[in-house]
Amino acid sequence: MNIKKRMMVFFGIFSLLLILLIGLGLSGRFHQSRIIKEKITIQKGMSSRQVAGLLAGKKIIASKRYFSLLLSLKGMNKKIKAGIFELNSGMSTREIIDILIGGKVFYIKATIPEGFTAKQIAQLLVEKNFFSSTDKFMQMVKERNLEGYLFPETYFILPGTKEEEIIKMMTCQFFKIFTLQMKMRMKKFNFNQDEVIILASLIEKEAKDEKERNLISAVFHNRLKKHWRLESCASVRYVLDKWDTPLIYKDLEVNSPYNTYRYYGLPVGSVCNPGLASLKAALYPAESDLMFFVAKGDGTHRFSKYYKEHLFKKRKD
């Protein structure tokens, strides 16, 4: 190797060492000050430069350049995970990089209650800061007719996860719990999968007491067999998006194929996203000849076989 090439290599190594030393010096001086602790959210798709800027902005690192250089030297430019990380300014840049590449990711916990509508789920996800508006989520649900298939469960979701992926996660969970045995059972009633979910959604919204699910299911099954209107308040509440205030007689006249007071049979779609217990109740109704139920006001119902008996029990409320 000639002298000129040796000098170029020397100056290259010297420059690299100088940058590293400057970075370490800045980092060391910074870490001697007050320790700053932060939960840092790395969004999916963020570049290493964006991550460096975020960390510097939060005062977790002192030098964006040193962070990017060290990341590059480790060959990890594209291996930073998305997630929430607990970091502090007392960590070395190398430690921070190791955590971002292979450390523990903090997921966001999102618990979807049984009986939530797609709209309620979308609002909950907005509150969890997955996205700023419910519009795209609701558009996808409506276009694919997925009301009822967003299975209520506790999910641990990476920050920055898009609507498409969250919907896929919830629908995949539904198909995991809707077993082959349940599919075989629905043939007994000549139901298809959508019809089971629709019936389960009515049961979910009507049955506040766990013990009543199968009885309420029996009433609906009996009415379907006799070609009676189901007359479920839950179907009207869904149309009007009126869940927290009492219905009035005028509400029951709303002209919608969801309104089971006006139209026979099941509504055209699910009125919420039912849990496993309601899905099972839809497929395994109680053996009963009951035809009516009326709310008592405490979350339970009075059940009747005959209309006169039903009217009498209704007047008691």
C-alpha cells in the first residue's frame, strides 16, 4: 500500500474515532445531568433518522448523529421495533439501541367489552390514540358487513397499528372461537353464520343477567318458529343509536329493516358484537315454551307464555 493510500485510511479511521469520541463526550456530559425517564412510542414505519430526532427531542440522547452512526455500524438501521419503550437519559446510546432492537416492547392494552357496537369500538380505539378519527374504521366495517364479527376481547396492540390490521385481528379472533361444533349446531335451526351472530347480538343486548341468556334465546327461537315479530328493543336502539335513555312508543315505529317491531324475522344485520356466551346461547336455547319477556328495571326480566300474562306483568312495572 503506498503512502497516499495509507494516509487516506488513517484519516478515515481518525475521523470516525473523532466522531465517536465527540458523541461519547456529549452523551457523557448529558448523562451527568438530571436523569429523564420517558415512555417513548416508536410508530410503525419510522426511519432511524425520525427515531433519532424523537429521542433527541425527548432529551433521551444528546447526539442524533452519534445515535445514527452507531446504529449504522451495528447494521441495524431497519431493525428498530415499533412499540412503547421505557427509556431514560442515564442509559448509554448503545443500551438504548439494544432495547429498541431487541428489548421489551410495551403494547397498548385495549379491552373491547361484550356487546359493544362497531361505533363504540372505533371510539374506544380513538381514545387509545390508534387513530384520530372513527371514519376509516367505520367505513371498512360497513363495506365488509363486519358488525358482529369484531370479537370482544382484551387485545395488546402495537401503537401505530392501522385500522385494517386491528379489524383483521378482531375478526381472526372471532373465527378462532366460532368452532366447527358451533357450525354443525347451527344446521339444526337452518341458520347460517350471519344469522347466528345476529341472534346472538340481540341476546347480548337484551340479557343483562347471565342466567337469562338461554331463556331469552328460547323466546326468540319460539317467535321465529311461529313467525311472530321478535319485538326486540335492542334492534330499535341500534337504529336510533339510543342506548342510555328509555324508548318511547314513537321510537318503535322507526322505518328500518333493523326494527323487529315492524318487520318479521331477524334484523338485516347484527346490532352489536356478541361474546362467546351469547353465541352459545343462540345455538343452545333453553327448552321452554315462553313467548314474552319484559324488563323489571333491575337488569332482569319477567317471562310469560301467554299475552294476557305478559300484559299483567308489564303493568307491574
